[in-house]
Amino acid sequence: MRERSLESQQMRLKVMSILALIFPTSEIALNKNIIQIKNHETNEVSEIDEDNFEAFKEILISMFCLSNKENKEYNPSGELAKKIANKIKQGREKKAKLAP
């Protein structure tokens, strides 16, 4: 039981740390089935619950490029970024040719 409690506390700390980075001007409260985010500048309170969690998760995946999709296209701006994107694309094409 104590190990589970320790794991829960560690997970809670990790979640709070990530949310604090994402919402630096906000007070965050983790409750059983809801995350409340109060913006200190506007006093607006937002909630993440089971109704909007999937949308929030998809936004985070997009923001932090966490998708496992191999077909991801890059939209580079700048000459160096275009060269890097082209190298990534060539590497993926080479990998696809070598795959059985």
C-alpha cells in the first residue's frame, strides 16, 4: 500500500511539474477526476475533465511532437530547416526501402 502511495505522489509531482511549465501564470489543482487551472492574470478558471481530456491530450501530442506517426510531414521555414527536413525525409525513404 505504501509503495502505491509513493508512486501516486511521484506521479502527482510529475504531472504538477509539467502543468506548471505549460501554464506558468496559473494555479493548478489536481482533484480526483478534474484538473483546475486558474490564470492569475485573468482569474479565469479552466477545467480538464473526462469530457475534454482527449482533446487536451491531442493538443499536447501536437505541441510537443509526441506522435509516433512515421508519415509526419515537416513544414520548414528557412534554408537550413529545409535541408534538415529533406535529410529526415531521405532517411525515412531509405529506411522504408531496407525494411522487409
